[in-house]
Amino acid sequence: MHRSAGPHRLRQQRSVGTASSEGAPLSQPASSARGIRRIAPDPSPGSANWLAVSLRFTKMHGLGNDFVVIDARERLFALDVAQIQRMGDRHRGIGFDQLLAIQTAEDPECSWAYAIWNNDGSKAEQCGNGARCVAAWLARASMIGYRVPSHLQAPSERIEVLVHGRGDVELRLQEPAFGAAATNCSLTNVGWQGAIDIEGTTVVATLVSMGNPHAVVQVDDIGAPDLRRIGPLLTTHSGFARGINAGFVQLRDPGHIALRVHERGAGWTAACGSGAAAAVAALRIAGQVDAEVEVALPGGTLHVSWPGPGHALRQRGPATFVFEGDWSDPKSP
């Protein structure tokens, strides 16, 4: 295993729906409620814009990283960027970090597929917490089994999922890939690890792909105030043509780390599953952590296992149902 100084350090330092009590199963959507349907316009004065698209959804989260899940198995999902942004608005829409659309798989080895959009309407390649929520949704709908491995087609890869029980899901992700090419980095001084200037502050990041790109920066304190400034700047750095997820990791001991992630298209999130995987991979390749690691995020703890190069990475954590409802876009024609 290659050893180095590790992922280096900073050198300077609401919506309507059917509520569910915690742990209680939500009623299954009727088949007639799936997908998109038209509703009659409200004839009252001033409501001309409410000839709207009505969309059935399930609100879920993984350690506070929250999602709207849409059943698009039978109908084409066709919301545009502006509609996704309105749905994701936490004051005027439902609110979410990512939107997940469950679809029919093209890969014959997969039971189902899913697509991912960020809060800003941009597409995402991977989402660990989202994958667990999709698996939990499918298991509750009897579309995959409990305690039986199934494969899902994510935008970037095939994922093996194992739903141990309600709210407890394990993922088998791809082997981590390292370096500038794997993360679409154009900075000539950065290989698998290198210094990046962030408006006068130098960070040394390890570049990791888990199907989506991550820059992992080791810090002494993930609560350092300056990270609030650096995170968004690193995510949108010009050296990453498609942006990058910025993870700041604090090593506690070889079996425990703490992590905060600023995500492309979503900002600071309570948890990031692929970010947790990338952080463990970065520290593991540097010889700083064990094969089994607990990752403490603002929203809770994920369990990550990676023996090292040549092996897939596994992750286990919760997937929680919150409520269901119908969303109507007031600006639809």
C-alpha cells in the first residue's frame, strides 16, 4: 500500500403530504398516483398559474442528507432545471439536497435504475446516501427483497445493495480511483494529490473518484471557521471543469474520522455517503486508517470498509422515510 503524508492539511488556517410516525410504514402510492398527472385549474381569481403538474413524491433522508424520491418506472420524468430548482426550494417547494428518480434499468444485470439531480438542477453521477434511500424505497415496495443482494444502475456504475432491515442498508461501491484524470482536474501540478490555491490559502488535496469527483483535505479541526469560506471556493475552482465535492476530514484514530462535505450543486450537507467513502479511501491509501472506519458526519455515523487497492468499498448506514405528498408547480403552463 502506498504511504505518504496523507491527504494534506490547510497551510492556513416544507411541504404538504401524508405524515409518517418514525418507524411506521407509509402507505404505498396507488398505481394511478404514480408519475406525473394533470390537475384541474383553480378557478379562483389570481390563480391562473395553477394549471400545474402534480407529482407524487416520497421524502427521505440518510443522516439528514435529504431527498425527494420520484417513481418514474412507468412514466417519463421530464421536469426541467427550473422546475427542479422550484421543487428543491426549502421555503416555496419541498426542499431537498438531491432529487432521485427511480427508473427501469437498461443494464440487464440490474433490477432497477435511478437518476440524480442536485438542488440547483444539475445532474449528479453518484450519491451514497441516495442509493441507500432508493434501495429502502424499492424494498418497501416489494421491488427488491430484504437480506438478498440486488443490483441497481446508478448514473456512473452498477451498485450492489443489501437491505438488512427497515432503515438499514449496505452498499458495495466501486473501487476508488485516484488522480486528476479520474476527477476531471486540469491543474498541471496535481497528480493524485497536490496543492491548490484558494484565493490566497493553499490546501493540499487528495483527488478521489467514487463515480463522482472528490477533493479530500485533511484538517486539524473540521469546525474551523475558515472552512465555511474555503469549501464553496474549492467546489467551484476553475481547475475542475465539472466542479468537485470538497471534503474536510479530521483523523481521530485509525478507526474513527470526522468529516464535513460541501457538495457540488447542493452546498453543505448533513452527510455525504460518497464523500465518506472518498475520505476513507484517501486516508487508507496513505496508511492512516484501518480497513474498517466509522465516519462521523454532522447528521450521524456511517460505517465504511475498504481493504485497499484491488477491492470494492462497502458502506452501511440508515435510510429514513419522512412523508409522502403531491407537489404542484405553480409556474407550469
